[in-house]
Amino acid sequence: MAETDISKWLNSSFFETALRSGGYGQNVTVTLSEIGRATDAGDNYACDILRAKLQVTLDGHRSTLSLIVKAQPTKEEIAKVNILYCVKLHIYDMCSILNFFII
């Protein structure tokens, strides 16, 4: 997944909504978020595994919270992967036919 796609939605507002829904209360605010890869690209098939380090303020108390986020690819990214996969299968088929005639 492209880093620019992730930054469009994986931001402080996203984490505040998630934390509020998860029971942290309506007063929670995320003042800083650092987001990076938790695994290498491709380690988890098409999804990206990301590590988010958040500075969270709740009722005047600041703390650091680390989360793991599994981000699924966009429709456009899935389409690219599918096209490459189809081309790869086609090449394998062609190689199998060539090997049949060579042997």
C-alpha cells in the first residue's frame, strides 16, 4: 500500500474515533502519531501491517500508546495485483508449453 494512501485516512482523527469507540471515553485526544511499517512490504500477503505510536491525552493525563494496524489494500491496488497475477500465470502456461515441445 502506498504511504500516501495510508496518510489520507490513518491519522489522529482516525485514532481518536477508534479509541472513543473502544471505550476510552469522549475526552480522549491524540496529539501526535508516528506511523511506520511493522513488517516488510509483502510479508502479510496484500495487507500492510503498521505500527502506530500515539501520544494520547485523557482527562489531562498524557501517555504513549502503541498499536498494530492491519491495513487492507485499496480496490486499485487489488486490481494491480490481480493483473500481475494473471500475467504471471500466463507466462507459466507459456513456459509449460515450451518445455513440452523442447523435451
